[in-house]
Amino acid sequence: MMKREASSTGPEGALAATLYRGDSIENTHRAHAAVVDADGRLLYACGNPLRQTLARSAAKPAQALAIVETGALERFGFDEADLALMCASHSSEERHIERTRQMLAKVHANEADMRCGGHPPLSDAVYRAWIRRDFVPGAVCSNCSGKHVGMLAGAQAIGAAIRDYQLPDHPLQVRVKHTVADVCDLPDDGVQWAIDGCNLPTPAFPLDRLARLFAKLADAADATDASDLATASLSPRTAALARIYRAMTSYPELVAGEGRFCTVLMQAFAGGLVGKVGADASYAIGVRASAQTARLGARGALGIAVKVEDGNTTVLYAIVAELLAQLEPLETFRVPPMRNTMGIETGRLSVAVPLVAQQ
Amino acid sequence: MMKREASSTGPEGALAATLYRGDSIENTHRAHAAVVDADGRLLYACGNPLRQTLARSAAKPAQALAIVETGALERFGFDEADLALMCASHSSEERHIERTRQMLAKVHANEADMRCGGHPPLSDAVYRAWIRRDFVPGAVCSNCSGKHVGMLAGAQAIGAAIRDYQLPDHPLQVRVKHTVADVCDLPDDGVQWAIDGCNLPTPAFPLDRLARLFAKLADAADATDASDLATASLSPRTAALARIYRAMTSYPELVAGEGRFCTVLMQAFAGGLVGKVGADASYAIGVRASAQTARLGARGALGIAVKVEDGNTTVLYAIVAELLAQLEPLETFRVPPMRNTMGIETGRLSVAVPLVAQQ
């Protein structure tokens, strides 16, 4: 997939997807991609691999890392599935909401303590079910509910009040901000912060740093398997990253939901990679080291990050599937068939991500 | 709004909208625009004003023109509101579906003769109502139902079978294709045809030709008002275009629906302009001649056409509202407020369409 040749790549993104209707071009989409290894070396790029990117929910594993490092998991008895939900943008299915309630009970808090609002679910099936019974979603139904309960746990674990846990100056968020910058190999002021849809601070940093984060998750999983079962020889950071990798890949159905891209992707690769979407079309993947990643020039695990310049998520998934095509076919998302209301095929999405070798 | 200055405009579109979250750029969008007058002169442009564009439903007035010119309106007793629905991408509200049924009765046809399928409605309120009563939409609910009944009428008016009326080789579609090219001042082979979401042929032509079509609609309305009430001095083409203009502007609630952009826009301008959206973010407007259009350099009416390169309709409406800002404020669509699930303002959409004078 990755050739050393000239391309239409550039600072404003490279032309990565073209939607055809008949022989006419309907829409075009630009994208950026960065492929790094566990050492943080940029191996391949498309568009601007340093594009300052709001990673949104793709940054959840880094926020979860800050929670893990407070000791909150041990203190409140969270299991691996709970940790997966902390990293999730879930579909508000019953299993997600029910687990959120159980996690709230573990931290001796309730829904009114959560500072996210309800919203229409990411799953259309759930949306239809809610409408049928006139259900008004609350905070436990937020696709970010696991992250928020994690924050309630983290606040208590560091001895801070849970009140205002979502505000940028709260002691927990100060800690989260440092951890996110640190794991992305950036100084604290190397990350810009904004407010997310769920009301927590959300980071923006160069796209290759998102790829680094995910390379580190996969590399930590490799390191854990290579070391003693007790993982006594691993640093606490590596152990925490490996724990997050294992949680997300062991419970992919909790990270997203029925039929969703992240869930299908991680199930297809069966532990071989971790993937997470962010709103407005960012995506990050960590691939465990193999003969194939070595052939791509990686030392250790591989990290891939993608951002579609216009925020189109359907296009994002097609691009990610294209990037992964040589690892394993993901036909469902790779070429979304375009059919009209009578089932007639009317067009096709052409995806060609012009990755350019960097070294 | 339109200054003679350099801009970031170019063949792949000009940067026309930037979505900020906090101080970080979330997404950017490129767009094209063409502003012409009734003589077809290109007055202002943004991006590539000749971009080959699938106008989709923005071309409906041209398809309706072909129907009007068959004499079908007189033959089947269609009124002005029926003609408005032929030009509509409606919200599948009761009034739209009921009128479709009445129009079907007028042409002695029924729903089974329609070659469009049902689909989730463009209105979320209607969607929720359908889900609540497990309603499965049929062809009469298609947002293009009026156009399809118009085609059933047109086929009969020219003495053709109604069977297969939607196929490119059907005598009616051959006629529609010629009329669309002709009213856009193009030879028949100057238009590329594909299949639309509703299963009818859909044209692609340079963006400035879409602007011409709408300038002609507004210019015909001007000509009708200037002539005798009997419009005896007008050409049949001009009379037909004026009839379409009057239908769409007299019944804007039938052209789209409650709260929809086209409806709100035409209601706000109270007959002063006609506007129509096309799927995947094209828009066209015809503005009747005034001191203001003359100041912009137009001879007669003004035509405006816009295409967002990535097909984002929310961005399209913001851009169109920006273009019209000096004519009348349309705050609702102009700057969509971006708030999260707790109502906190998290960002803003910055729209700046770099129109460049062409003459």
C-alpha cells in the first residue's frame, strides 16, 4: 500500500476519496495520515502528518491512562470491561447503560453527579427503540458515560471533590492534561484544549502524536506478553498502557457497539490491533509488531492516525479500511455501496490514500 | 460582499468555511460559487465556477419545465401548488403526501406506477412520528413524489406509455434531457447524466449553468410582471419559467417543509427570490432584478449557484446565507451555534466565501 512516489499530498490534505455518480464526480474529500512506529519515527505520511488535530474520542485511551494511574481501578474494583467502557464511544445499548449504572454504584455516585448530557444515540436501532417508548436519555446514556464515571472515580482517587470534575482547572483535569501531553511526548503547553461534545476538556495535537499514542498501546501489549506473567519488569506506564490495550481488544463490543466500525475492526483482528474513532472523522490504530509491520519499516508496534479534513465519518472508515487493506480485507466499510431508493446502483466511492514514505 | 481582490480561490474550490472548537480548527470545507445575470454573464466566482456539478434536486425546476411544456398541467388540471410540489424535495409531511395522492388521482395512476422508493423523511419530526406508528413509507412519501407524478403526467401528455417512464431511453426522458440542456444553454451532449437517489436521470453540468437556470426563472417572473396580465407578448418558454417561479415562491412550504432552508428562505424574501437545494450540497437561487442586483453589475435578474466540494449540507446553508447576508439577514442558518450536550458553547463555524469579480 505504501509506495515511495510523488502524490497530490500537501499541507491542506491530500485528495483521498472521490464519490462518483455515474461518470460524474459528486464530492471529493481530503485527508491526512501519519504512520509511526513505537519509537515515534514517522514512516509514512499523507497530507500533513503534523496537522493540529482535535482527536476527540480517539484520545479517550490517553484520558483513561490518567485515570488508571490514579489507582482508581483498584480502589473502586473496576474490571477490564469497565476500563473498556471508559475508552468507549458506545452506542447506548442496554449493556452499555447497565454497565454505566454498575460503575456509578462502584464509585458511590449517581447519574446526577455526571456532567455530560443525554443525546440521540449513535445506533439507529437504539434511536428507534427510544422513540417508540418516548424515552428521554440522561447522562448514563451518553456515548461517553464510561469516561465520565472514570473521571468521578479519578477525582476521588486523588482526594479531590467530584463537584466540577469536568472543568479545566479541576485538579483531576490538570492531571489528565499533563498525562495526555506526556504520553504524546509533548510538553504540557504542546497541547491545545477545547471543550468536547460531552463537556470534558478535549485535546488537539499534531496527528503523528495520535499515531504515537496508539503505537505505544500496542507496543505495551507486546512488552507485556514478552515479559514475565507478573509483568514485574515493566514500568507502571507500560503496564497501564497494556492494560488499556487488553481491555479495549478484549471487549470491542463495549468500545462501540453492534455493527459499529471500531467493534467490527477489533473483532476482525482478534487482539492484533486496537482502534478508536473520534468525532469529526479522526481515527487511530495501534498494530502489534509482526513480520508485516517490520516489512513496513517499523521498529516494534505500528501506530496509524487519520483525519478527514471535512469531518466526514463515512469517508473516514473507507479510508481506514483502505489503509488496512493489505493486512486484512474489511469489505463492509471499504467500499460502501451507493444505491438509491429502488436499489439501483448509482455510484461508487473511490478511495486512494497517497501515502508517501518518509525515510 | 463581493470585492475585487485576490483570494485562496482555485480549481479545487476555495476555502469557504472553517469549523473551530475552542481555538483549534476542527474541519475545513471548500466550495465553488457562480454568480451570473440574466444574460448569462459570469459576474462573480469562487473556486471553479465551471465545476461540473451534479445539481440533483436543484435541477428539478428544469425537469418541471419539460413537464410544463408537454401541456400536462392543462390536460390533467394541475394547479400552481401541484407545480410547486413537482419542483420539491419535500419533508414527507401529511400535506405533501396528501397532495401527491391527489395528483396521482388527477393522472389516473396509483402509487404502484411510481418508480421511486420510500426512504426515511428529511424531517426529523416526521421520522419520529413514523417510527412511533411503525409506518413503512412508500413511493408517495418520497421527497421527490411530485416530480414522479409530474413524469407520469408528462409521459401521457406526449402519448407515451407510463411504464418505464424513469429510464433514460423513455421518450419522456429523452425530451427532459433536451429541455434541461437547452434551458442551460448547452447542446444535448453538454450535459452528463447519472441516476438519482429517486431513480430518475439526474444531470451534471458546469455550475454557472445552474446559476443561469435560476437567473432565467427570476427574469421570467420580471418579464411577466412587466408585460400585460395576459402575458400574450411572452414566449411560451418564458411563460413556463415564470409559472414555475410563481409556483415555488407562492408555495414555499410545499417545496421543502417546516423549518427547512428553502422554505424559510423563500418565505423571508416573499417572492423576491427562488431557491432550491440539491443533495450533496448544491444550491441555486434566482433573484429578481432590483437596484441592488443592478449595483452588483447584473443586467436583469441574478442567478447564484453554490456547490460544497465535500457535500456537507449544513455548511452549504451557512455559505448561502453568507452570500445573501447583504440582501437580508438569515441568522438562523448563517452561523449555526455549536453547543454540546450540556448546552455549553464549544465552537463556531467561520464562513468567508472569497467571491472574486469576473468582469
